[in-house]
Amino acid sequence: MTHAYEILAGLFEGEGANDYLGEQVSMATHMLQTARVARESGAPTALVVAAVVHDVGHFSGTMSGRELMRGNDNHHDTIAAEWLSQWFDAAVTEPVRLHVAAKRYLCATDSTYYERLSQASKFTMAVQGGNMSPEEVAAFAAEPHCDAATALRRFDDAGKDPNAPQLTLADFRADIEAMDRTLSSTASI
């Protein structure tokens, strides 16, 4: 089986090098910046890895991120979580699956959050369902990975700076490999 890092490296160099849906950085740069912010905040390794991979659904699903910018929800969050589950457990995949819901949740529960979103995130917020209803807020708050997902969402918002120091996927290789359960299963054989 091919390990996560090898597959991700190809995605980051290929499709990930494209522009990031109305932002001033590439998709790969956005994910790497998000992971840098997570790491600098002291997030656990699983959440750092979730930050590295949270938007791979934009280019690993049947609908690209470009569809999202055309007003069609590409469900990149659930697509990414499902695809990533071949390597990672729920500590990585659940924050990824919930990061769009976390944006909707934060907009519904923090009166200042929406105004801090980038213009592109405001647009996608409407496409992805807008503010959560009170019932959706309660259901999201009950999710076991609610806190990790909202932290990931805040890291995501900080990962869009065209002037930030550049990182590479190799800067996160040890974290990715530490969480890749296919590596631990082959090591014990």
C-alpha cells in the first residue's frame, strides 16, 4: 500500500499548486500555512495533520473546488475525510469532516466571526448552508470532535497570507508519518 505522505506529495505538487479559490495563495500553501498555525499554537499532532490535509477534498473528489466557487457545494469536507480514512483515524479525519460545519457554527455562535472571514470564505459560507440553525448548533456542539473542528477552522482562517514564510510538505512529513496507521501496521509485521 502506498503511504499517505507519498500520495499527498503528488497532490501538493500537482493540483495543490493551483490557486486557492479566490484567495491569494495556492491550495497547498493554504494548507501548509494552516498547519504551521496549528503547530505554532501547540495543537496535538493529529490536529496539525488535519490542518495539513483539510482541503484535499477540493482536488480528490469528483467535483473540484472550482465548482464550489461557481456556487455548487462540492462537499470537500466529507470527501476528504472519507478519502483520508484509508491512512488516518478519527483524530485526523473528523476535524476535517467537520471544518465546514465549524465555520457555519462559529458564524452562528460568535457575532464577530463572520466579519473576520475572507471574501471567498463569505461566499462559500452561503453556498455551504449559511449560519446553523439553533438545532444544528446544538447537534454540532454535541459532536465529540467539535472543539478540534472549531480549532481547525480558526487555523484555516489564518492560513491565507501571501506574505507568510513558505513551508513545504516535507516540513510536516514526520507528523504525517506518525499519524499514518498504514506505516505502524507495516512496521509491526
